[in-house]
Amino acid sequence: MSENTSDSASERAPIPPAAPAKPAAPPTNWEREVLEKLVFATLKEQRAHRRWGIFFKFLFLLVVLVGLAAYFDFSWPGVDGEALGRHTALIEIEGEIDSEGSGSAAVVIPALNKAFSDDGSVAVVLHINSPGGSPVQAGMIVDEIRRLRKGYPAKPLYVVVDEICASGGYYIAAAADRIYVDKASIVGSIGVLMDGFGFTGIMEKAGVERRLLTAGENKGFMDPFSPLTEKHKQHAQAMLNEIHQQFIEVVRSGRGKRLKETPDMFSGLFWSGARAIDMGLADGLGTVDSVARDVVKAEDIIDYTQHEGLPERVLKKFGAAMGAGAVKSVYAGARPLLH
């Protein structure tokens, strides 16, 4: 009876419902989170880098525009039609006299024409600081100076020497009305040279054979890898003597009776500015400012120098001249120089 009672009791007792199963936690994807953070950080850094890049490009462009504006405003006075008052025209010749740079005829001659033709310029001052260079470039400049002096007889041309005015530099200076120097300036070196190197002895010792083919028996003249014959030496010396005589005539013509010739004057020696005055190679002591103030009587100085712009500098650096660099370096000594 007791068993039945317990069975019925158990049948009557309610069975509690089973607890619902907890959902499984999703697996953590930390690799993806780290990757997303890295991507966003990289994008943020790239945006910042791009913003700074734009800023610096804009700043560089601004500097270039300001530089170009300054160049076109001040390098060539009067181009906008504005009348310039009474002034001294200045042209700078700095460095070697060659086919490039401020000492080339292509740069100096247009500046000379601009300076002489300007109604406001009272006189033209060439400020020279040059050790010399090409007799061709110097001769072209001298010829133009002579032409302009005839065309503008009332407008004198003065030269003011800075540190040095030697050889080709003095070739140009001799065409001026007067030459002013500092007492310690280097002046003179009236001579011509042609230099180079010969490698034939070294080649023989090293067992190197030079194979030079020419059409014309003298086509290999001044080749550094071939022996210098007596015929070629005499020909080169005759050419140097001829150019030297042209140099001497330019000096004598320009300086006239002021020149106190000595046996050493045309030997290639150079002297101090003070000694050059005593020899008649220069006329007195002076600077650009003192000449403008005391000689020209026009203290306002306008620079007519044709300055080289950025495009020209880039073209010279990366242009066709690079292709001929090696050949030019080998045969550079085969041309006469006023040094």
C-alpha cells in the first residue's frame, strides 16, 4: 500500500522544466580587429602626409613665383614702359669668359645694347671679376663695345675691377674709356695659352696601342694619345702668336698714350691694381658706387645684367651638353685661352 501511495504521489508532483541552454559565446576575431586598426591608422597617416605634401608643394610654387616676379621686375628695367630717371647703367661680368655664364657674348651684348639705348642711362659701368677665358667671346664683346661707343659718343663706358681682371677679362676692359681698380686687384696677364696632356709614354709602358684613323694627315692634331710632332707644335705656336698679337693690338688701341710699355707688359705677367695704374693699364682707384657718384655724377645705379633664369639653368645641367662632356674634357686644351 505504501508503494502505491508513493507512486501516486510521484505522479501527482509536477516536474520542473529544464533550464534553457545558454547560447555559445561567439569566437573572438582579434586578428581582424587588429588589422582594421592598422588599416585605419595607415589611412589616417596617408591623409596627413598628403596634406603636408600639398602644403609644401604650394609653398615651393609660391617661392618660385616670387622669384620669377622679382627676376622679371628688376633684371630688365623699363620693360613695362616705365620711364627711368637719370642713372648709371651697371653690367656684371663674373667668372670665366666663355660661351656660357655671365661672361658670354650672348649674355653681355644684349645687356650692353639695353644699357646704351636707354635714354635715362648717363654712362655704362662694366663690373668685371674674371680670370679670363675665350678670345672669341672676349673679341665679340669688344667689337660690340666699339660699335656702341661710336653710336652713343656722349655715353661713356667705364670698367670697375673687383678681385681680378686678367687675360680675357682685361681684353674686354681695354675697350673701355677708363678702368678703375682696387689697389690690391689683380690686373694684366696679357697672353695666350693652349694646354693639354700627353699619355704616349704611359701607354707604351702599359702596352696600350693607340688606333687612330683619320682622313687628312693633320686631323689628329693635339690628340693627347698621339705624339706631338714638330710640325704641329710650330703650327700651334704660330696660331697662339697671332691671337696674342690681336690681344696686344686691342690693349694698345684702347689704352693709347696712357700705356707705359715695358718688356714684361705683354709677357703674361699680372700686377696689383696700384702697379697697374702706374703702368697705364688702369686709370685710378674706384668702386661701382664711387664711380657712379664721383665720375658719372649719377648715384642711382640700375643693373642691366641679363641674369640666367631657372629654365636655362636646368637645361644647361641636364641638356645636350652632358652628351659632349667626355669629349669636351679630353679636347678642352686644344683651343686657345686668354688665361
